[in-house]
Amino acid sequence: MTAVALLATLAVACGSGKDGSVSTPRPVTGIDWTVDSVTVDGTTRHAPAHAHVKFEDGRAAGSYGCNQFSATAQVTDDLIRLSHARTTRMACDDARMTFERALARTLTAGPLTMKTEGSKLTLTTAGGDRVQLSRK
């Protein structure tokens, strides 16, 4: 089989978009991510148990560790942008609330650069703040 025939076969097997381009699934979508930590202004805060997020079908949903949230999510190339975030308003202990405020601000700070390495995902703001996540 020639290289051209092999590539054409692979393109058809992978599926194609309306414009004929090959579509591939985003490596971060459809995965339950556990939030490990958030670093803001050089200070790292470790996530409480149950902090997680899932990006799927233009949405993000999860838990900041106490409160649940959902948001619109745009995933393009190596960037993700969350907007129109909604959250529950449960009161938790001070440490959790401090973490939640830092995480919520970082996730909605504008476009986040995504970097995957093995089972880890790092989301980084233009200012260098970051969220560390792991596959559940």
C-alpha cells in the first residue's frame, strides 16, 4: 500500500468534518479531572477532596471542593476559555472557601493554555497562575 493510500485510509477511519478536514477528539474533553492544586501569585493551595472538573460538549462542570459549578467552555487547539460560570452558594470552612475563590478566579481569568503530560493537565493563565489536574 502506498503512503498516500495509507493516509487516505486513516483519514476516512478517523472521520472527517463537514469541510473535509480530519477531526480528532480533544485530549482534555470527556475526562473527569481531579483538581490537585491552584497556584496564584506564587502561592500554591492544595485542593480539598472532591474538587474536580469535566469538559464536554461546550460545557465545564464540577466541584470546587465544596460548591458545584458549571460554565460554558470553548476548547480550541491548546487553549480553553470558561465563561458564564454558575455556582452553588454553600458556606464551607475558611480554607475551602479560600481555595474555591482562587480556583474560580483562575479558571475564568481568560484563555488558559493547556498542557498535558501523561495523566496530568496544567491550565495556565497569561499571568502565570495555574491549575494542576490529574485524570480521575
